[in-house]
Amino acid sequence: MAVSRTRLLCSVAVALALTAAGPAAAASARPAAPDGLREVLFVGNNWDGTADVIRSSGDFARIGRISVIPDKAARLAEINADPVKWIYFQAIRNSVGEGHDQFADDMYSTPDGRSVVVSRPSFADVVSIDLTSGKVNWRFPVAGYRADHMAVSPDGTRVAVSASTADTVHVLDIATGRQLGSFATGAKPHENIFTKDGKYIWNMSIGDVNTDLDSPGWDWTKGDRHITVVDATTYKQVKVVDMRQRLDAYGLKDFSDAVRPAVFSSDESKLYFQVSFFNGFFEYDVATDKITRMKTLPKNPATSEDRTTWVNDSRHHGLSMNPAGTKLCVAGTMDDYATVVDRASLQQGPLIPASKPYWATVSGDGLDCVVSESGADQVTAIDFATGRKVTSVPVGDHPQRVRLGHVPADWNGTDA
């Protein structure tokens, strides 16, 4: 009964927030699922090569599971036959994979809800998997030897994927896997974001995150890291943002300029972003090209101060914003918590214990932040209005990316 009252209060709070925020905020609310489809959350279980499909809001109960590596035998045979591919496969396992293969980094469903498109780091590719048969529709090998974060265009027809060892982003037709274009980035491209009008793609490069040269004095060895902004039609570069210069101007010369997860405000005038080794985030004003605010979040006293023990240079990795644009949700990866931060005041809410939370997204109804707990093999929902935990749901081995998508209304999984 207490949970029901809380949810009711949350609904009222969100309604009031949308009313107060005006048309821009209200427009950011998600539309209803297309006819014949059901909105869901895809949870990529990176180490076991599956994706759990759960309800997009409410109790977040699991609907079904799919394998994202139905062609595993063929891919391994291909890798074992090529010494260079085998070396990179092993390197991924023993560095960024923490001793595990990486089979499910990012994923988006197709507009018709019939397939899910997945980037697979260890197989250096992107595949489309049929949600009914579980079979591969198409496969696109990326340049180099590792695939990473993706982004989908606002109309759902294009997907951008980072080829991290080739310093390249590919843009693919989501239905066919045909490459529509590509562009060069900084060292080790990571996060991709389409602007809401679909005109631009922002790519964040993070450099070499698997070396032990982690002290500020060795930061220059991590590579050329910057934000690359390109025209999403021509894939020509229109702007480069080097956060090194902006951080220096803010008085933070010892901070890493490797931009990790990031999220725009609803009007895209502000970009909020995390950087390597930092327990917090920054606010960047797009028009003035300056960092305007910084939020430092609490350190967990149990977290070692030895930077080489932090996974892939992450201290905090995961950031999302509620539809009203009033709250940010932060995954404090190495500090083992997640928290909701008021955007206006930058005051954080309760620190919700979470085991190595790796990503933060928004529930389908916009009420909750959904965090993947990679250390506990579960996802946890946190109420944006109260900052309190709503529920946790078990998923597969090492959940990372969590994305909203659609499946057929009567779908309940394939044989994983």
C-alpha cells in the first residue's frame, strides 16, 4: 500500500513538473507505443551474451530473454583462424573485459519492433537479431577490432556505432545494416548522441582507458580525446570541442578530459557529462562554449584511492535526465551507489546502494531512473521525485547498457 501511495505522489509530482516546465518539457514525454507493439527495456548482459527484456515501467518484471550471440561458433572459428583477430579477442577479454568476453555492449530495437540491433565488442561487429526466430538478419563488421557504444536517430532508421580501435564511427541503416557513412573521431570513440532534430551526431572519445598510467601527470599518454560533432546527413565534421581547454579555463588542469556518458537538457542548450576518474559531473553551455558548473558527489570511503583499481578509468559511469529536465540520475560506478540530483540546485538526494552501477536510463513512463548493477546482475529503479529505490529485478551476467525499445505485443522471448 505504501508503494502505491508513493507511485501516486510521483505521478502527481511529475504532472506538476511538466505543467510548470511548459511546452518544451512536455514535448519530451515519450509517445505511446505503435499499434501492435509493446514498449520495453532491453538490458544487455555483456558477459553472457544475452539481453533481458523487461517491462519499461511499473514493476519492471522480466518478459523474456534473447541470445545476442546465436552465431557464436562461426565467429569464434573466424577469430581462431586469424592470429591478429585472436590477439585482439584475448586482449579485450583480459583488459576492458575484466577477464570476460564482451558480447553485448549496446542495443536498439528497429522501428517495427521485429528485431534488435546489438554491438558486440569481442566480435567487432553489429548484428540485427530477429526477435521471433532468434536468428541473425544482418551483420556489419566494424573497422578495427572492437565495437562499442551506439546511438539511434530520432526516427529510428539509423544507428551510429563507435569502432573503438579504429577511431571511427559508422552510421548504418538499421533495417539492412548498409553503411550510410562514417567519420573520424578522437582516440577510442565511446558515447554517441543524435540531436533531437536528427541533424547532428556528437561523439565523445575517451582514449586509452586500460593502461595503468592513471595519475594526472601521465594523462597525456591516454591519447587525443575530444568531442566530434558531425552533420548527420553528410557526416562531415562541423565542430570539435576539446574539454582540456575548457577544464583548464575552469581551473581544473589535473582533471581528465575524457568525456564519458553525457546527456543534453531538453532544449539542448546544456550538456551534462562525466569524465574519467571523477566522482561527479559537469555542466557545459553549448552557446558560450564553456563549463558553467561542476558537481562533486560523495566518495565511498570503502573505495580504494588507487586509480589503477578503477574499472576502465571509470569512477562514475552513467547519467540520465528525467523528461521534465529537472532531475539528473548518476551511476556512481566505483563508489557503489546511484543518486538523483536536482538540476537547478545540484543538491543530491539519498545515496542508493548499488553494486558497480554501469548505466542509467529513464523508464518508459518517465518516473524512474533505471540503473544497471553490473556487480549484482540486476537492474534497480529509483524514483526521480523522491530519490528513493523502487525495486530491483534480476537479469543476466554483468548488465551494462539499458535502452528503451519495442517488441511485438504478444512477444515473450526466444530460446536463449
